[in-house]
Amino acid sequence: MKQLVSVIFFLVTAFSALSQTSFNHPVPKNWFLLDPVQDSVQGVSAERAYKTVLKDQPSRTVIVAVIDSGVDIDHEDLKSVIWINEDEIADNGIDDDKNGYVDDVYGWNFIGGKSGNVDADTYELTREYIRLKAKYGNIENDKIGKKQKAEYETYKQIEDKYQKLKAKNEQQYKLYANIYNNLVQSIDTLKARLHVDTLTAEAIKNFETNEPSLLFAKGFLLNMFKNMGPDESLDEYVGQLKEAVDYYEVIVKYGYNESFDSRQIVGDNINNINEKGYGNNDVKGPDPTHGTHVSGIIAADRKNDLGIKGIADNVKIMVVRAVPNGDERDKDVANAIFYAVDNGAHIINMSFGKSFSPNKEIVDKAVRYAEQKGVLLIHAAGNDAEDNDTEKNFPSRIYDDGKEAKNWIEVGASAWGSDEDFVGSFSNYGKKSVSLFAPGVAAMLMSYFPEFTAVEIKDILMKSSRKFDNLTVQKPGGGKTNFSQLSISGGLVNSYEAAKMAQELKQQKAIKK
């Protein structure tokens, strides 16, 4: 998942729409820009804010660093809003601006190297299992010293979780692969026998045969047709199954693979968490889909007639690639934050997370640095339908010493539905840990109200968020709850109300002066 108009900064962390089949009318493509009262969808009222409070108001350009899987900087709806490092000469092999990164014209890629880019990677659970197994894998419980006892117990817990999840996902992979292979083989067999390019349930049902292989194909496909939706084609069903096979194949081949080492591609010393300067300048990477999606919600060109309009109207996207198809590494996350801050980012969007953080101290150091420099950090709460008050989710605004980063906003995902349906069914939540909910928003206020600090912007967003008295919603993961119990603010971001509050506070400041 996981993250505002040139405006409220870019909570664009966790945007997703509910399925169209859940409602009586289709999801408006621009629902996240719309107003709950005027348009009857749970958007952030960005268009209303532009037409009223922010109309004819000056704004500054805000740089938003998107730490993600990469961004398609040549996308027709994004290429005009991509940040360019004016002090760097492209492709001359020289670090012109002396920032430690050669040819970083559009940003930097911390999961790439001279030989290419990391696509898939292992999970942090796997990496922790490997690390602890090297220390305790051949030692019996009764041979463990008192000082090592706690870590040994942690190792046994991680080992148990790793083995169970590995086995579960291998089973899922085999199941989907078997169904997919049988489906494709059955389709090819009956197409050839019936001499058709397209199979229908009626044609298969009327097909007579005594051959065992053909009887299997006939029964298999009729069962598939029976389970398909009324508007779903056989080709679509095959495509969905292929996606499931590919999904679990990556998990098995890379996520839980003890032998896979992505850092051979990067070429850094993974044990040196303070190392800098590694990576390459390929900010697209092998699959920039997620980062492009996030960047589009934040800042897709609002002046052209292509695609969607982003929430922010005066923003530049700095691309920092640090998130693979797997779990990001603490070292890369920390360096990505340092890079973004040092190169002028006002806001950093982080739509990713994991349940282990073995080098949290280096991430804490980077977060403190961003806090000291007044940079706003927006982090997605996660997409596991879990309570972050009880389940670990990193990176976190809580430092190891128990103190809290004041410049951090943790965002739960909302959806376009009304009443009980506007909380994303997949979204993590937490009365103590999640700041507020949003469909994916965040840089507007900082652009139109540059006199406010990152902490003040956060405070405005929290206080101006829309509250819902005694509103019962579907609780992610199952059951129902009061919406106010899912986040600290108990609210949903609204850029119109936030802009109004910012304008009022600005006037109050002027009077006091």
C-alpha cells in the first residue's frame, strides 16, 4: 500500500478504491479529489479547496521525496512534475554537486549497482532467521548461557514462524500452479478438439467423449465456468490465476529463500549500516508501478487532459528507490531519508513497512535528522488489516528511547464508500499508533502556507480532519467498530477544512505581530 494538492503535504501513502461490485454505481476515477457533501464520496475535498479558500492564492513549489519501488519519470502525466537536480550534469560520470552521488539528476536508487537493479528480495523475517541460525542453529538449549538466553528464545520463535510461513506459501504456490496448469492444458485440449478459438460453457457441456483425458478437461472447465462471475470471461479467469501463481512464485523463490542474496547486485557491505554512496541513478527500476501510482495521486499533472489530476498543484517529485518486491532494508531506508533531506525535500512519503527492524537505530538517526531539518514524514500504516497498537510495523515514529518524532504522520487507508464502507478493508489501524485516515493525500498546506512548520502542518491536519459521531464501520480484518477508535485523531483528512484552518491561523499570527 503503503501515502495533497500542492497542499496538504502528501499523505499519499495508502490509496485504494473499494471494488465497484460493492456499490450500485461505479467508482469515480477522481473520487479522492472530491467533496463528501457536494459529491457524495469520501474524498479529501481538494477541488473544493482550490475553488474557494486557495483560489488566487500564491503558492511555493514543494519537493516531495517518494521513497518507493521507483517511479516512471517519463510517464506522460508525471514527467512535468519530476524533480530535477539542477546542480548535476546528466550522464557525465561526475558528481558535479559533490553530494556523494554521481549523475543523480532525478534522485537515487539505493537498491541498484553496476550490474543492474534489485527487483525481488527476501523478507526481513528470512534475514533474521539466517542471522540467528548462524549463531544458534547448532546449539542445544541446555548449552546456551544466561546472557544469550533471551536472544536464543527469539531465534526459536523466529524459526518457528519462518518455517510455518515458508511451508504455507509453498503449499499455496503448488496449489495455484496446479490449478493454472490444468486449466491451460484443458483449454488448449478442448479448443483443438472442438476446432474453436473461444470456449463457451454450452459448447463444452454438449461435447460428448469417453476419453479419460477429455472427460477430465470437460469437467474441469465446467467447474471453472460454474465458479466464475457473470461478467467474467475464461481468459480473465486464466489471467487472475496466472497473477496468483506469479505472486506466490516470487514469495517462494525469493521471499523465504535462505540462499538468495540481492546485495551481490548492489555491491555494498551490508554489515556496514553507516555506509553511503552505493547504488545507481536508475530511479525507475525494473517495476516502478507502485511508486508511479503513489506519485500520480500526489502530483499527476493537473493542467493537462491526461489520466487523473494529482492532489497537489505545485509539487516536484524526487524519486528515491529503496523498496524491492520483498522487504526493504533499514540501511537503505535510512540512506533514502538522509538523501531526501540533504537534497531539499520538504516532505517524504513512505508507503512501505515490515514487522522486523534489526537496524532500527540507523533509521531512527535518519528520522531525527529529518525532524531537526523540519521535514515532514508521511508513512503508510500498512495493508495487513492489523492493529498497529499491538502488532509491530516499521519504520516507526517511536524512537528506541521511547521518544516520538513530532514530524511524523501515520496514515490509515480510507476508501470512497460512505458510512461503514469508507475504511479500506485491508488497512492497518490503531487508536494510539495511526494518526488519521486518508484516501491518499498530503502537500497542499505546506505549499500555500509556507509560514507553518512541519509539526504545525501535522497539527492542522489532525485537528481539521472530519469527525463522525458514533459512526460504526467495518473493522479491517473483520467485525465492526466505531471509526473514532481506529486512529489518534479519529478523523478523515479534508483539505478544504485544513486550508480554512490554516488561513485562520495565518490571520491570527498576522494580528499578533
